[in-house]
Amino acid sequence: MVATIYDVARAAGVSPSTVSRSLSVPDLVNAETRLRVQQIAAELGYRPNRAARGLITGRTGNIGLIVTDLSNPFFPEVVKGVQGRARESDYSVLLADTGEDPTVEVGLIRALCKQVDGIVLCSSRMSETDLRGVTGDTLTVLLNRRVSKVPAVTIDNADGIRQAVAHLQALGHHRVGYVAGPRTSWSNRERLRGLRAATTPAGLDLVEVGAVAPTFAGGVAAADLVLSAGVTAVIAYNDLIALGLLNRFRAKNVSVPGDISVIGVDDIMFSEMVSPSLTTLAQPKEQLGRVGVDLLLQLLQDADPSGAARRTVTSQLVIRSSTGTAPPAR
Amino acid sequence: MVATIYDVARAAGVSPSTVSRSLSVPDLVNAETRLRVQQIAAELGYRPNRAARGLITGRTGNIGLIVTDLSNPFFPEVVKGVQGRARESDYSVLLADTGEDPTVEVGLIRALCKQVDGIVLCSSRMSETDLRGVTGDTLTVLLNRRVSKVPAVTIDNADGIRQAVAHLQALGHHRVGYVAGPRTSWSNRERLRGLRAATTPAGLDLVEVGAVAPTFAGGVAAADLVLSAGVTAVIAYNDLIALGLLNRFRAKNVSVPGDISVIGVDDIMFSEMVSPSLTTLAQPKEQLGRVGVDLLLQLLQDADPSGAARRTVTSQLVIRSSTGTAPPAR
DNA sequence: TGGGAGTCTGCAATCCTTTGCAGGAGGTTG
DNA sequence: CAACCTCCTGCAAAGGATTGCAGACTCCCA
């Protein structure tokens, strides 16, 4: 059997309380005693039983992480960030994947919330009502989404989009397309908003191309729509879609960036592996996860932060080979 | 406060024991009583406290999942499988990523083992000694690795490699290269072994190209070595490396498959997105995860299975555009 | 010398479930 | 009618850690 606090107590000739205190509130016990206890605990390989501790403290030492789709290379990076930061503070991460389905998302949260101290919810696709329901129950930090009164860390979409549009404008483009992602995605709405804010004053035309799945196949499907929209540049909701566009353009012998420039969002690993390599708005994926946990842990300490806490991280345009000067008007 | 078993008991006019039994061993209680209890429990939104239950049963309801590197698209798929199967049986998944470092792997396992009922260890890079140390402590299922006396699910590498070699042979190749992955990888050793077993009797020459990191950069780095090895076809440890090769070949104007054929292993999403699309040995990634959990759960039931349990899943060659007939000898 | 402050330590209750054991009710059998 | 069995339910004891409270001891000062 594994060593308990009683075993350590017996071996050290003290009471269990003293052992407990030596390990979790060291200041309260005499230095000499504490040292002896700690050493014996180490010798016996004592590790506190989390269940027992959790029973009394009400803390589990776990945080829940819910992502929409692990197959999208964006999310594993966020997971890494979350996981790394959590471990630094001795928290464990319970991971769940919703497969882009808001219904399972609700179910997963319900299932998870009893076993965690808080939840990090990444790119949630839930309705605001549902969201508010669960955030009332359990301390939740939103990633890539903003809802009033709920703690969140978001990426400065407006600023990123501005960089992208400025780049295109500098290259002489006048009419740019936007391939929209899921309507339920907050980021999608924000990017669209940023796009309008950036194009209108600059006198650029903006053409929105119907919502598609945020996947490679979605991009392939959107490619022909983009071509028929008569744009010289296109910004995709994410890199996966952009990669789909690139693939289909090549198949149709549409030159990139000769005939059309393409910009993605995320900067997933593969964006620099394809050819032409993809110009993209790099999102600080791992940082997003880290900051999310940071915020969560902080909120876990200060009982109530008197209102929602907010963090913002910034993205940066990475210019590669999929963007170039606008083709001369025919 | 959240409802406990006592609240339900009081509301239903029975003892806590009856409530507990109504929910977890329904057969032991009168149908009528059971129904009433269950209904009231539902009304009160009662959810058993896992910590309390775990304290007495010794079970946590969690399983630990340790992967080497989430950034490699192979692993998220495995994670999905594990996660999906676990949830079906009402288990949660604690995820950790080692970053290909055996040292942190040991640490993570130590940290995790107290909080889980069992561990799924995917593509472990630990030494056999270390491995044996941890598997003694905690029920562990290995994925992509085999060590005597330890439950494991593996992919039939020999068979897969045979398919790949047969394909190359049919295309007229006589001298094939193998870009090796991490020396600490069991899969790497197995693939090399399978390669020797498949090439020798067929009279093919096999050239091993030094071990590289199982990443895109690793592949880029290996490309020139491959070219200088004078082979007409190359099999890479995994798709990431193969993609690296492809990238570097293109940069050097080496035609694929005109000058050299390339085969990867894994069939990650991007293998069909590049051009030429990659011929690859498709691994049943998600299934690997599912079967791993299956096995773990089963072992968790039957106290001791009187020896190590084994499962094998099979891979299949997917032929795309990166392989073709061997170039005529010069 | 007495009293107060300060420092440690131990007792015992508590967190919430599960489960072995025993007992009550009702029915069956010899 | 007694003995016994079955079926269901409740009592009470874990399980391992944390923590409020109180006691013991030392030390200092008046």
C-alpha cells in the first residue's frame, strides 16, 4: 500500500496534523520538526491523496480544457500552452474535444465541471445563453471569445486584420475577398468586423464569401466562389481554409500570387511548408493557452475579482510567398 | 451549495445508503423506491462527488494520457480516439505532453499516476528500465511500443512496410533509402527491422540515412543525405520527415516522383494537401487510441489478466502521387 | 513569582460516498 | 406453528487529508 500521512506521522513521532502542516503550511511548524517530517515523507515516497484533500478543501487540482477540434493544428498548440502553464502550478488538465458541435460542448462541460476547479473554454461555439448558463456554475475562462461579465482572453483581431489589409493595399489591391468561417465563431465575426473597419476608410471593396467549414475541404469548396467574386486578393478565416484555396487554385492553374494573393490566419506549421508558402496572420497560440490558465489561476485565488477579467494578446502578420502585387486590371 | 446524497435521502425519506445504492447498484433496491430516489436525485441535480467516491473505492475515474509531442499531427488523432472511448465509459482524460523528452516523461508519469486509474503511454521514449519502473506502480498500456510483460497495442509495422516495399519493387526500384527517426523510438526500430526483412529476400539494397528529428525540419535536413545515397526511392520514418524531404527536393529541383519516389508513414492530414501528394502508410491513429483505452478498461476490471495483454492494429498503404516508376539507370 | 504573550502541537470533527453487517418484514416450507 | 429464506433497508465504519480550537510549553516582563 501507498504511504499515508499516518505512516509518516508514526515514523516521525508526531501527529498527522503536524505532518499535514509541515507539508502544506510550513510556517506553522517548528523548523526542526518540519525538516524531519519532510525528509521522512520523502523517504517513504509519500504523496498526498488528492481525493482526500479535495474532499475537504473542495479543490480538485484539475482544470478542464475544452477545444472545438483537435484535428485543427491550431488547437494542439493551445493545449500545449495550457498544459505547460498548468503543470507549473501543479494543476492537471482534463481535455475534451467537441468536434465543432455545440451540443456535445454543453454535455462535456456538465460532465467536467464537477471534477475541475475551473474551465478553459477555447473558441466556444455555444450560444451566448448556454454559455452564460455554464459560466454561472463553474469558474470559466473563455479563449477567443468575449461575452460580457465572463473572464476571457482574446486576440486583437482588429489590429491583426489591419496589418493584413495594409499589406494588401500596399501591394495595390482594391478588391479583396473574405472566406468566412463558422457563423457561430466569435473570431469569425470579429475578423469580419475588423475587415469592414479596415477596408471602408481605405476605399477598398470587400466581398464576403459564404460561410464554410474551417477545414481544408472548406477552403477547396470556397475556391471557385472566390474566383467568381472577381477579387485580386483573399483573406481566409484560417490557414486550413487558405490551404484549401491554394490547393484548388493550383489545380485550376490559377497562379498565386500572380493572379490572386492569399492570406490565412493562425500560422499553423504547414503554412510555411506548402508552396507557395502562405502569408498569414500568426496567432500566439501557445501564449493564448498560457495566459488563459494564468487568468484562471488568478481568479481561483481572489475569490471574486469584482467583475470580469480581460486579457488581450496580439497577432502579427507573417509575410511569405502567397501575396504579391495586384495583377493589372484587364 | 451543491446537493449531496443526504439531501436526496432526506427529500426521498430514505437513508443515504439507499440513495447510493439506487444510483450505483440499482438491483439491490426495490423498484419503486429506486425510481423515486432517482427522480428526486435528478430534480435536485445531484451529481456524485468524485473525490468522496474515489476516496473509498480507490478509483478516480480518470485515465492519464501521455504523448510525446502534440505538435506532430499524429498525436492529436490518437488523443481524439482515447478521449472518445474514455468518455463512452464515463472516464475523463488527463493529458500531458512530454516534448520528446524522456526525462519529463518520467516526471509526468510520477505526477499523474496518483490521480488516475491507469495510464495510456503513447510512443514512449523512455528506456526499458524506466518504463518497467513505472508500469510496476500503475496499470499502464503502451501504444506503439512493446516491452515484455506490459500490456500494449501496436501497429503491425512489418506488414505495413512490406506493402510499401512491394509497391516500390513493382515500380522497378532496386535501391531504397530509409530516413530513420529517433533512436529511442520503438516504432523506428521496428520499421527498420521490417525493412530489412522485406528488402533482403527481394534482392533490394537498403540504405539507412542517419537518425533525424521526426519533424519537418528533420526531413529538410535529411534530404541532401538522401540524394547523395544514390537511391531512387526513400521511405521516411514519418510523414513530417517525408514532407521535409519533398520541400527540400522541390527547392533543389529534384523531381518527385520523376527522379526519386517518396513514401511517408502516418497519413497525417497534410499528406494529401501537398503536391505532389504523399504516398504513405496510413496508421489507424484514432483506432490506436480507442483500442488502447479498451484494453486499459478491460484490465481495470479483471484484476490481473495473468500476463500481458496485447492488441495489434493494421496499417494500409495509401498510394498518391509521390511514388512512380524508377528512373532509368544512368 | 505571577501573569501574559507567543509558539508549537495534538485532538477531533469534517468533507461525501460506499459497503459489510445486521435486522425487519413478509412469505414459504416442513 | 416454528424455522428458514428472501428481499430490502439502515447503521456505522471506513477512506486520507485539513483545520478550528485548546492545551502545553517557553520566555519575558512587571
